[in-house]
Amino acid sequence: MVKKANQTAPEFSFPVDIASLPQDGVRHVLEPNEKERAAIAKRLELQALPRLTVEIDVTPSRGKGALLQGRLEADVVQTCVVSLDAVPAQVSDRFEVRFLPAELIEDVSPGEDLELSSEEDAPEPLGGPNGTSFDAGEVAVQYLSLALDPYPRLPDAVIPEEAVSEGEPSPFAVLEALKTDGKPQ
């Protein structure tokens, strides 16, 4: 497959071609190597990603598609939003993604509402050279990113007192003064 100039290779790739899936599906355990984990950590702005294990089940589904069910477990090191110190954490998540050929996914016109049931996400289009594959590694990395704590904080982290200045007016007070008399105070 030829990559376009603006496409980058995924940090962790495990292509699955549904054309070669057995009727009862397949199960894989995926573990990125050290170099792949370092690249994933960089992409997700982690200090480190010491461990990532992904278990996937891929089964063919009606309509020339496939169902990917997965479970991921990871040890991550994030950065505390208060102290900027390391925050180690364990992440565990389950995910399910339905893939269909692109031509079977209904196009939604601009301005048209897309109705989805609350328990089912829209199917993802299959890709690859023949339009019959998807990258389970990339899907796992995307779900890992969603499972991360968006505001990691150490339990004992406090904002230093010198960072809280009592004498200066808040930016909102300055804006309010500009609004009322046109001059900052």
C-alpha cells in the first residue's frame, strides 16, 4: 500500500483483513514492543507507557462487515496537572467497533441529522487496498486515549501559595473595569 504524503504510519499497527476471517472469527493478544510503546506515549503525551496488552476478538458479521470486540489494560505514567510530577496509573477498558464496507455506510448530507440508538455507535468504514481491512492496533490506541484521565493529579498535590496572588485583580475583574469605564484598574 502506498501512503500519501500527509498520512503517517500508526505507532502500533495490527491490520486485520476480514476477507480471510474464518466463520467463527479470530482471537489475538496484542502487545506493542518497547519502540511502539514509546511512540504511543509520545502521541498521547504520556511520560511513559511501560505496559499495554490488548485482547481482541474479530468475528464476521452480516453485510460483509466485521465486529471487533476488545479489552485493553495498560500501565501509564501521566503528568500531574498541578505539580507536573509523574502520576502512575493503571487503565482498563473494553471497546466494540463494527466495521462495514464504505459503500454500505449511509452517507449523511450536510445539515441532515444522524440517528443512532443509545447503545450502538455508527459503523466504521473498512479500508486498505481492497476495502476489506482495518487496523486493530490503531483502534486500540484510540480507545486507550479515551480511557486516560484527562486531568491526572497526585492525591497530595497542592497549588503553591506563591502561584496564588491575592494583590492582583483577576483577569475577569480587569475586563469588567474595561467594560464599565474603559480603563483597567
